[in-house]
Amino acid sequence: MINTTTNSPIKALMFDVFGTLVDWRSSVASHAQSLLGDKFNIDWLAFADAWRDQYQPSMQKVRSGEIPFSSLDHLHLINLNKIIQDFSLKGIDELTKKNLNLAWHKLDGWSDTQEGLQRLRKKFITAPCSNGNISIMVDLARHNHIHWDAILGSEIAGNYKPNPIVYKASVKALGLNPDEVMMVAAHSSDLKAAAEQGLKTAFITRALEHGPLGSKNNAQAETKALTPVDYSANDLNDLAQQLGC
Amino acid sequence: MINTTTNSPIKALMFDVFGTLVDWRSSVASHAQSLLGDKFNIDWLAFADAWRDQYQPSMQKVRSGEIPFSSLDHLHLINLNKIIQDFSLKGIDELTKKNLNLAWHKLDGWSDTQEGLQRLRKKFITAPCSNGNISIMVDLARHNHIHWDAILGSEIAGNYKPNPIVYKASVKALGLNPDEVMMVAAHSSDLKAAAEQGLKTAFITRALEHGPLGSKNNAQAETKALTPVDYSANDLNDLAQQLGC
């Protein structure tokens, strides 16, 4: 589906990160197993899925105003305490929890992420517009050799996507009009919310976000956009090619 | 003067930008002359000095609460309108003013800036902690081939240095303790304010910030720190060497 937005030239690309640029699921599972695998024998992919399941509900409390904004690092830690109980992982000390929480700072990029972003940055300003806080983004960029022009998203907006303020604050920080910025994501809900704020949109297929069989709780990757978009690409190199990079 | 802060290892360096990393004075003078030199014959360095003279008073209105936070781009434009009158530059249209205001997005780095920052980034997280807004920092980094890990400073804090919130918000965004971050600047007032928030400090001599003779209004560069600092360096390469980069 192709959107019918304006003809303004695109000057900047803003990226969703978890799932779109990095493989959170196998990275978190691997990190948790390396820290706890000697003591506990559980399904670490299910552990990663369960941790991620708490993601939207915890941010919804901020979006609804039930709790004030706090960073994703903080929400991740609260959520970790919950799933540690759910998986009956007993006796984990606070330092280990803190190290476990850093799993989200060390997620591996998809195979095309580094090269694709390098190509796209030659022509466009590039920045994450993620729900991850700035220090997560700093560490992920270092880990995956990404050169961002700026780090935008939830922390500069004080709220979480898909709240409109996150897209608006991020576009404003670039000093651009919304139709000069394209949101790039593997999730239609993110792109739909961005389009509603006047941004252009690009869908990236990430068929393996929830693993080859889907997650333990039947979450499935989107294989195509479920909302009108301006571009649809198989990966970042495909997007770069479509954009003439 | 050497400060006596803690022994925590430094993990991140935050940089003042105007004056410390880029030569705002000759760059602004050159940019203004290239846009207006055909129509007006004035001292363009004096024009740059006069524009910069409005910098602190305009930010002070935000710091004091007299006006709400607005970006430095916005303040620069207000200040430009004032000095255009002071210099009797008549008949400048709004588009030309907007282009003039972009002078602050195209400032040239000092000769050591690119290499020095590259060296320092190998060992430390590096980010500007400037009063410039994010889009100024994005454009300056592109213009001078700087790779920042994040863009911190006034816009994420909603206030201007040396208000403590700017240092605190910037350190918090990195997920670090204040004593794990070092502020790098050519201005003692900036370093003093950072030290008061627990940051480490490095002074860089920028003898030519106000030109070889000082500015038209007798502003003089600081040739040494006027407040206790942890490091004092002739330029960024000297700092890199002192820090073992």
C-alpha cells in the first residue's frame, strides 16, 4: 500500500530500533542465558518474550498518565522483577539484575543494519526515534557501529510512541517539517501514528523478529504493512536502493 | 589549577561547542559578508561580535524565567533583528534573515577539532553539551565531520547553561554519575558550573576565539582556567594525549 503524502523532499529518516534495527529477542535470550544459564535451566527465548510482553503495558501507564514518565531502562527493570517471579528464578541479587537489564543495551543488529544505515546516512540525516532512552541508544550504536546524527525519541519527548508528542518533538528537534521526515519501522502501528502527524513512512519486513516460528505467546512478525506507507522494503539495503543511496 | 574531584574513571566527555570546538566569530563574519557584502560595506567581524553580544542577555531571559524556553535558533533570529537595526542594514527580507541565521549551523571547527574528537571518542562516550539546539549541533557535526554519540545540552534540558539543570539532565541522559563525566570547555564559567554539579572538568585554551586582538568590544579569550579544573590543555589533541588516547 502506498501512501499519498506530499511531494516535499525527504531530508531525514527516523528509525524505530527494537525489532526494526536490532534483533532484541535472540539477543536478550542469549544475554540472559550467559548470565543465569549456570544456575537455571529454562527456555531463554520464552524468557525474552515474556520480558518484552511487559513492554507495552508498562509504557501504557505513562501514556495514560497513570505514572509519570520514566526511562525505558527503569521500566525494563520493573518488568524484569515481575518475570523473574513468573519464571521462579530465585536468589538473583540486585547487581545481577542490573547486568541483566543491560541486555537491552547490547542487542545485535540485523545483518543489513550497519551497511544499510551507512548508505542511508550519505543522503539523509538519520536518527533513532525509539522508545529506548538515550543511553540505550548510545550503547546500541556503539555495539553495532552505527553513526547517528542525533538521538531522538521518547526521552526528548517525555512520553512513549505511539503518542503523537514523540514524533512531533523529534521532528521539531531536527528543525524540519513533518513531511520532510520519514519514519522507518517494521511495525504498522508505529508508521500509522507517524503518518497521522504528517511524516512519510517506510515499512521494513523483519520476518524473524519473533523467531522463525513466532514467539512463545504467538506474536508474529508483520510480513507487510497493514497501513498505507510511502515505501515498503525487504531490508535497509533495499530501502537505500529505492531511495537512490 | 588542578581540581580535587573523585577517583571515579571518566566514561564520557561533554563538550562546549561555540568557541571551544568551532570558531564562531570568523565563520559568522564570513557567512554574513558572503550574503550581504554586495549591498553593505561594514566591519563584518564587528557584526559577528555584536550578534554574539546578544547571546548571554537573551539566554538570561530564559534562565531567569522572564520568557519560556525557546531554541537558540529562535533567540539568534530575535537578536539578528536587533543588530540589523544597530548596523543600519535596511531592506533585508525574511528569507535572507533566515539564511543569515543559518550561519550558526555552518561554523568551522578549529584545526584540531576533527582529529582531536576522533581520538577522544575511541576511549570515551562523546557528546556536545551546548546551548545550541539539536539541529544546530546536527549541522555542525556534518559540516565538521564529527561523530557524536548523542546530542545533549540545552534542548534536552529546556534551559541554558550555566543553569545546573543542563549539566544534570545531560549526565542523566547518559545513565552515568556526574563524576564519571568530564565537561570540556574554553570558558571557566561553564567549567565552574559543571564542577558544582560534580562533573570533572577540562579547560581548552582557545586564544583566538575573539580574534588575535580581542573582539571589537574588548572581549578577550581566556588563556588559562580561572577556576580549579582537572585537566588543562592547549587543544583537543593535547587533551587526548593527556587522557591516553
